Amino acid sequence: MKLKKEIIKIAKDAKAASGTLELLKTEVKNSILKAMAAAIVKSKVRILKANEKDLRRAKKKKLSPPMIDRLKLTEKRVNAMADSLKAVAKLDDPIGTLEKLVKRPNGLLIGKKRVPIGVIAVIYESRPNVTADCVALCFKSGNSLILRGGSEAINSNIAIFEVLSKVALKRGLPRGAINLIRTTDRKAVDILLRAEAIIDVIIPRGGESLIKEVARKSRIPVIKHYKGVCHVYVDEYAELNMAESISYNAKVQRPGVCNAMETLLVHKDVAARFLPGIADKLIGAGVEIRGCALTRRILKKRNIVAAKEADWNTEYLDLTLSVKVVDSIIEAIRHINKYGTSHSDAIVTENYKHAMEFLDRVDSGAVYVNASTRFTDGYEFGKGAEIGISTDKIHARGPVGLEELTTYKYVIFGNGQIRE
């Protein structure tokens, strides 16, 4: 009962603060975001010490290397948090903008005014930088924020939150504008998910099991993606050096994230030329390859594991890769639409018709031509940061930034019109 009262109090404070945030002028918001960025840099040592506590505990618990990588902060990653805050400050403020103003025959002017969603709760695991990204985007878009991070990053999250909330309070923001639930008791999440009268949107970030549990239990709309089974298709018209570079980057650059490649598809006409070189490079980086029968024949001296049906829809989040040789671009597209998760998929080709066909027919939130899937990220998309990635089709799709954290209301200007 005590925990429920604490959580509901936090949610009600957030609701009360949301009215103030909606009315803040853009220059005020930008000034506060820049002050937050400076505070992050100034508090770098404190944040890294807190993160070291989390890392020591993670290693004792023998968390997987990808999980530890997501948890780990470095000086570069702390600086990146500050950069994201500054980048969001530079973005156009969507709040208050009028869209599609039309004049009706009766003289009424009807348009859409962009407004905040209200109170957003983010439930997330592992990555402490999410704390700063969520604060930046929710604050700039006029939303109150409730953060509930995972126990593995509790010290890091508290340190980052305290740095940012101190700036917010010093600049006169209401206490409920930015909130962090500090308890690691899982019951706190259940309480949040049932607070539909106060919280407007839930955004879960983490493993598939967390997101499915949140979506199943929540009485509140959820913006989400379950997992990222991302593909790179090397077309018969691909420039193979480019294809090798893109494939290697998409798998190896950071394998433990949702936009990393999990399946490589290769057209049969280039497979014998392309696969040996990329396989040697991937294996040299520690990647385990699970291949179809033809892939294994082409790479017969490399002890490639036979791919099972389950491998085609597995998000490894590790140095493991499924490889399949396909007969055509149509087979590649069908494979992606069957086994993919509507996250991020790429084609490497010099054929314009094939590129356009891939863009038209692959049903994903981000579809690439001749680029790595690793770019599916709010910062890389020019959004300053992201609060999550959505593979849904309603309201938000792809990286969720400022615009996706707003909704609209119709505004109508008249001069005495009445309906007859």
C-alpha cells in the first residue's frame, strides 16, 4: 500500500506539472537543456563512478557481454549524452505550431495545433544514457516524464537523474516535471501500468520479455517494438566491396543493439564471390555464422553451423549471424516480411528498379538502400535523440523523437458562425 501511494503521488505530481511545461517558451526550454548538457559534462566523474558500481555488480551476476556493453558508460558516452541534450535544444519546437489551416465555405478557419501528449512513463533496462535522452525529448516536447530504469543500472540512473533534476529545479520547473522511481521493486511497474487516469503513454525499452509483459499488463497505450531482426540483402547488382563494408558494420560495430543485422541474405549469382570474403572477415571478428545449405557448401572449409528454422526470426544481440542464399529479390523481400520484425532492413544494389522495389515492398519502419541498418537511431536521424523505436503502425513508427511525442487538437476560428 505504501509503495502504491508513493507511485501514485509521483504520477499526480507529473500530471500537475504537465500544464506548466506546455506553456514554457521555446527559448526557456532551450536554455535549460543547454544548462543540463553543461551539468552532465561537469558531473562526468560522479556519473562514471556510479556506473562503475553497476558494472561491478553486473560482472558478479555474470551478465552477458552485450548486456554489460549496453550498461557501460565511458567518457565518450557521457559526452554523447551532453551532445544529445544540446542537439535537442537546437531542434525546432513543435509545440504550438498550426498545421493544415483551411477555410471552409462558411468562413470557419480550421487547423491542427501541435500539443504535448501529457505524462509519459518510460520503463527501461540497462542503458543509462536513456535517462538523459528521455529527459531531453520529453522536456522539449512539453511532456512530464516518469522514469523507471532497471536494477542493473540503478546507480547510474540516479546519478544522471539527480544532475538533470537539480538544473530543472534551479531553473524553476515544478518538481513533478522530471521523475525517477528509485525502487527496484517490480511491483512499481505494475502500479504504473494501471494508472490510466493519470499517465497518457507508456514506452518500454529493453528485452523482448520486458516489452511483452508491459504490453500485456498495461491499461495505457504503449509505444514499442518487441525485437529487431534486421536484414541486409546483397543484391545481384551490388557493388561487393560496399556490400562487405555495410554487412560488417551492421553486424559487428555494436552487435548488442536492436538495429544490428541478424540475417544476411545474398543473391545466388554473387554468393560464391561475396560470401568467402565477408565470412572470413566476420569470423575474424568472432562472429558465429549459421548458414543455409548453399551457404555451408560455399563456405565448406569454415565449419559453418547449419541454420535452423528458428534462427531466421532470432534476435541474437550478439556475435551470431544467420546467412541465407536467395534466388531473387522477390525471395529476399518475402523472407524479410515473413521473418523480420518491421524494424530496419537494407538492400545493397546498383540497380535503381531493385532499390525502389525493395523500398516499396519491405514492410519495416526503416528501409535502407546502400547503407547500414545501424543508422536507425534518433540522433542519426536528426532528432537529437530518441525515446525509443516503434515498429507499430499507429501514431509512431521508427525512432521516436519530438514530433512523435506530441499529438494535436483542432482549433477553429470563426466570426459568429452557427450551424443551421
